[in-house]
Amino acid sequence: MSEETIFSKIINGEIPSDIVYEDEHCVAIKDIAPKAPVHLLVIPRQPIPRLADAGPADRALLGHLMFAAAEIARQAGVDEAFRLIVNNGAGAGQTVFHLHLHILAGKDFSESQMGF
Ligand code: 5GP
């Protein structure tokens, strides 16, 4: 069992957040410090610390998160242009060690570098 993170507390309702989507496998919330006009986080209910910690048993969940991200982008009205980011490890900028996908949209990323 992983150590409880802020995202587990959000999923369990112990900490409030702006939830924009929920299904049996994941929850999507608005990022508290948005880096783009639309900045959502897709968080699996199951707390895998980093993408690199996912195992073969997590394959379907990882696919589900990608599929859900597209649906969440559609619901947010940004499915024509959005960026999906996973930071894996502190060296890549990960600060919350509960796997999550960033959906960023609403600004022009076409000329920008990979960072946000
Ligand atoms: P990471 O840096 O781990 O890839 O992303 C963590 C993200 O979680 C950051 O963009 C940060 O702003 C967001 N975040 C951290 N704490 C909270 C919180 O309590 N509520 C919400 N909604 N977002 C949070």
C-alpha cells in the first residue's frame, strides 16, 4: 500500500477540490495552480506513485486514463487542442507521488518547448 497523498485525500473527500469528472477508475479535478486556462488532473483512484511503478496488472487502467483524458477534454470543450503530460519522478517535476495526467489547453502550445 502506498503512502496516502493529497490526491487520495481529495478522492476520499477529505480535502475539497473542483471535481469535473468521475468514473469507477479515476477522478478529474481542476489544478489548484493552473499553468494554462484549462489545467485538469486525471487521477486514478488506485494510488500508483509514478508511471514507472505501474506493472502489467495496471495496463488496462493506464489505457483507461488516456481514454478518459480524451473524454474529459471533450467535455471541457478543448478536444481540438490539448496537451497531456505525465511527470515521472522529482527530476521531471513530479511533486505529488500519486500518478496523474495533466490536461493543458486554452493557449497556443505550437511554438513552445515541451515544458509548461
Ligand atoms: P506534478 O508536479 O506532481 O506533476 O503535479 C502536481 C499538480 O498538483 C501541480 O500542478 C499542483 O498545482 C497540483 N496540486 C497540488 N496540490 C493540489 C491540491 O490540493 N488541489 C489541487 N486541485 N491541485 C493540487
